[in-house]
Amino acid sequence: MIEYETTTECRMTFLRRQLDDPAIEGPCARCDNCAGARFTPTVSGEGTEAARAALAKPGVVIQTRTLWPTGMAALGIELSGKIGGAAAAKPGRALGRLTDLGWGPRLRDLLADEVPDQPLPAPMLDGIVKVLAAWGWSERPVAVVAVGSRSRPYLVTDTAQRIAAIGRLPYLGALDPVDAGEHQAPRGNSAQRLLQVHDAFAIGAELAAAVAAAEGPVLLVDDRVDTGWTMTVAARLLRQAGATAVLPFALALQA
Ligand SMILES: [Zn+2]
């Protein structure tokens, strides 16, 4: 193998000799030793910089929903068309994708079904700080709210409280999960998924008053975003309570 790698003769000739081929012809004219390398082994400085910048940029963008799914009226929910006005959330950020090489393995370990609810691991807080610093929001959030989680209330509220503490922002509280049932895995189409989470949260009077009094965007924290409908519904609640803008943040993006 090492001889094959380092030989300067025609590689086809080399291989045929190794295989005791009696009819070795002349050079093949196609291998890299005959025809020359097809790719330069060097990468332009520009390309290297672009790749490095993309890899080093902390966090991934959460694209928020812009349209309600079709067919909601048939399911008894009068939502259709554009998600606008007092329902819209701004694009958000996640620490990483579950499938990422960077944070993916640690996020999968933290959020796996059999892993118990726990506080935010310290290294992740460092990562979150970098994501928030690189966000480039047009208006800085003035308060933090947690999405009430049935499966990981400790993790989600701890994450929200730590972000609040480090950003010197008030933590206003968590939305209340309404349905006390089992956490349902996302399934079905968009309309069915929205139906599942549509009435899943309520905003308590105290939190509603605090959100109404906040004079700027509210950072809304959850553990993971999959279809995005939970974040959409939760952001809508905050907007309806009087939040001027909602910035979604999640630890993990599903896809
Ligand atoms: Zn050759």
C-alpha cells in the first residue's frame, strides 16, 4: 500500500504487476501519475476563511413559523393565513442542532428520553453566552421567560434563570403547561401538531402583568425546537399579553 501511494509509475501498471497480470500494457494515461492530479491539494485562503467563519459562528438560527397550517378550521381552531401582528415571533437561536458535530452529542445526551431532568450543564452556559453575544438582535431583550415544560421543567427554568442572571435581566417566570398528560412526541402534519400544542400553555396573571410591563423584547427559552409550533404558540401568548417582541431561544434544534 505504501509503495502504491508513493510510486511515480502508472498506478494501473503497478496494480496489474502486483496481481501478476501477464498482459501488462503501457501506461494507462488516466491515473494521476499519467494524467496529473485533478485537484490541487491546496485551498484558497478565501475558502479557508469562509469555512472557518461558518464553523466558528456560534449557534444556529431557528426560523420561526410565518403561516398557520391549512385546515385548522376543520379541527375547530380558527387560525389561518399569515402569522402576523400580535402573534409573530422573531427568528430565534439555538445552541446547536441535535445532529451537529459540535454540540450535537452533548445535547443528545442531555435530552435523551431516559435521561432525568437536571440543571443546565455549566459548559453549555458558556456556549449559550457566545450564541447570545453573536445574535445581532436589533433590540436587546429586557426580560426572560421560560416555556413551561412537562418533561424537563428543571432544565428549562434553570436555563432561563441562568441566562437572565448572566445578562442581568429579570426572569419573569414560566408559561404554565396546561395538559397534565404525557409528553407527546411530535407526529402528524402541521395542523395536527399545532392542534396538539395549541391549548398546551396558559399565562398566569402575574406573568402576564410582568410581560405587559416589560419595555422591550422578551427572550423565550425552551429546551428543544422540533416542528416549531410550541414556540409559535408560546410566543403568541406573550405577544397577546403585551410583549413588544419575542426572541425564541432553545438549547437544541431538532433538524
Ligand atoms: Zn496510469
